[in-house]
Amino acid sequence: MIDMIHQWIVPAFKSVGMDTAVIASIQTRLNAVHAAQDGMERATIEQELRLEVMEEARKACDEAEGKCPATVWPFATYRDLLFLDQNHNHQGVTTRF
């Protein structure tokens, strides 16, 4: 997930001038998981990472998807997925709106 964010999402954020701090918080919390010595401490950090930090990242990514032009956004948009059958020409080649 971190690799996908760094390779694809961060450049999309930057292309529309969005702050990438929320993305950095994922890496920070992941580093804390690896550094934790105590099992309970590690579990607490992992829970926070999964339930809070990743939720913030998801919201930021959804916001960026709405702001980025389709030519900049690196993944299929919700519109692409909802109307998948309408995004192909007669030869089955994907087309953009």
C-alpha cells in the first residue's frame, strides 16, 4: 500500500496542489509498528493505523480523485467502475470520457 501511495497517489496529489501530510502519517505509524518492542504497544499502534490513519488517507484519496483530471488520476475512478460496460468501444478497448 505504501508503494502504491508513493508511486501513484502522491504525484496525483501534487498535480492538483493537495497536501501530502496525511500520506506521510501512514508511513510514520507503520514505522512505529516496526519499532514497537511490547506486543500490546504494537497492537495499539496497528489498530490506530488501520482504523484511524488509513481512514484519513482514504478520505484524502477520495478528495483527490474528485479534484484530479481523469488524465492525471492513476486508477479507475468510481465513474469508470460504475459504467465499466460503457467505457469500451466495439472492439473492447477502454475509452475515456
